[in-house]
Amino acid sequence: MFNNLLPAFLVGGILCAIAQLLIDKTKLTPARIVVLYVVVGVVLTGVGLYEPVVDFGGAGATVPIIGFGYALAKGVSKGIETYGLMGVLSGGLTATAAGIGAAILFGYVAALFARPAAKS
């Protein structure tokens, strides 16, 4: 178990440090950095460069938002193998449905307990 913690911490920490540097040193908004990370995850998975990172870092590579791009790309490739051209649309959604559903559920629960306040 402890053998997995250090690589996960290192990979996740490096990915988050890069994102923080982008926030601090560029004029990119956090939303654009999130989109950039998802696209980079898809591209790196598509060319086969992100799989070794996932094998080494485990959850440190799949839990950050770049892992969402990884899951999308893996789902699309699996969907194409299974369903052909229709797998392009269904594969990514099938692979990420649990994460999307959890985000919606947690957002709803947080909205129930949070009190909205006007910005001043």
C-alpha cells in the first residue's frame, strides 16, 4: 500500500504544481486551464504517452482533471473497438458517467446545505 502512495503523491503533486504555475504566471483563467488539462489528457492518451504515467502514478494521475481526459480517450477507444463508429459518441460518456454523476450529486447536496450570498 505504501509503495503506491509516494508515486501517486509525486505525480499528482507535479500535475497540480504545473496548474498552479499556469495560474500564477500566465493570464489564463482557471477555467481555461481546466479545459487545457482535459485536452492534454486526451491527446497524451491518444498518442500513448499518458498510460505509463498512469501505471507509475496510479490515482495521482487519474484523479486530477487530466485523468478525466484520460478516461474520455480510453472510453472512446474501447467504444470504437466494441461498437465501431457509434463508439466515438457512446464510449467517452460510458467511461465517465460515474464521475459526472458523482459531480452532479455532490453539487446538489452542497447546494442543499450552502446559503447563497450576494457578492459585495
